[in-house]
Amino acid sequence: MKRINKIKKRLETHFNPKHLEVIDESHLHKGHVGARDGKGHYRLNMISSCFLKTSPIERHRMIFSALEDMMETDIHALSINASAFTKQNNLQKKD
């Protein structure tokens, strides 16, 4: 299974996101230490009601916890844009 698919599956299981986008930016980091080790650089955009009443740092911790073992073996860098989704009014809560 491709890394992006593994990342998406893990995040879908943990957060049931309304929106999930994982972008592989590894090609932008050729020659970088993490790239030489075979780990990837990714950008994550996610909206989930799981993030209601959480601070940005709490959201990052939740995501890193969900991806914990992959951070050791597959992911060198992860840029995170995570926000909450409220079902009541269909609005995103932006940080």
C-alpha cells in the first residue's frame, strides 16, 4: 500500500474527517536528510469534528499520535493544517 494511502487510512480511522487531503511534497526536498533515508515529506489538510474545542497544538499532538509509528518509519516531515467542522452550521472553525 502506498504511503499516502496508509496515512489517509490511519487518519480516517482516528478522525472520521469531513475533508482529508494528503499531498506528497517529497520531490521538493531532494537531497534532504529525510529524503535520503527514504522517508517522505507531506502536507496535510484535514477538517474533522474531532478537533472541536481543541487548540492547534492539541490537534497536532492528536495527529502525531495517530501516525506515531509511521513518523518513525515513513514520514520525515508533516505540515499540518487541521480545523474543526461543526455539523450545526456547516462552517469551518479556522485558526
